[in-house]
Amino acid sequence: MAPSEQPARPALQALLDDGTLAGSWTLDPARSQVVLHTRHTWGLRPLRGVFHQVSGSGTITEGGDVTGVVTIAAESVDTKNPQRDKHLRSADFFDIANHPAFTFAVESVRPAGDGATVSGTLTIRDRARPASFTARVSTAGGAVTLDGELAVNRADYGMTWNFIGIAAMDNVIEVHAVFTRG
């Protein structure tokens, strides 16, 4: 991202304050991506899983308040290993038969440093926990783009399966979310 595309804290605050970004926004699934990063084999090997089905929307008020929701279809995980993906979809992990989606309900976006702090509630397997992450923000090309990483301990969401300690409990959800006026 070119430096001119990323508003500095005062510029982002100004866009929120003056109503420039006010309105409804829709996540563009073709330009957005959610990726799970973890380690397995006792922390020796990285594991990357892409979620291919992501949707969402948001609203920015005239006063600059931001709310919204991003929904991730748990069954859409792809680690390039069909057997592992099947296990991730099982009751040991995502339990897609009972919990087909994860959601992140955005409650606020506040300028911070060179980007913004995105705060809300992450719900996985019907367990809702407050969560926040720092995101880089771009307002180029008529879109608002957020790029950030959210640290998650899977035990907080009831995913405690860990055969002989092979799987890491701490994970990172990487978000590249592109919103267009909806």
C-alpha cells in the first residue's frame, strides 16, 4: 500500500468526523481474505488455513461511529490437506454441524497510531468474547480496507482437543477486509 493511501491518525479521524465515510458499507468477498495461522507438530511446523466464504457489512454514522459484522463460514477452511480440513470441521474443533459460522461484531473503530483499533465481540462455537486488534486502514479507490491480525486462544472458544500436545492453543486470525459502499 502506498503511503498516500493510508491515512495518518489525524486524516482518518477527520474522515470519520466530517462524515465523508458515513453510510452503509458491504464486505467485498472477492477482494477480502481471512486466514488462520497456527503451529502444529509441537510448534515445529506452521499451519495456514484460508476461509473461502466471508461476508459482512458495516455502518459509519455522520458522527464517525462504526459498527458492523463479519461472518466466516467455518466449513470453508482450506489448509490444502483434506483430511486435516475434515478434522477441523469436526466437533474436536469448529463443530460445523452445530456452529456453521464465526462472527466478529464490530462495536467501534478508533484511530490509533498509524491505523485504527477495531474492537468488538468474536463469537466461535456460540462462545462470545471481547476482542480487539490494530488494523492498517486504507481509503483508496472508493473502498475502505482494514488489514490486521487478531490473536486467539482456541481454548477460550471450547476447542481444547490436543492429542499429546501436538496442536498449538494460540492462533492468529489474519484479516484483509475490503468494504465498498453498499
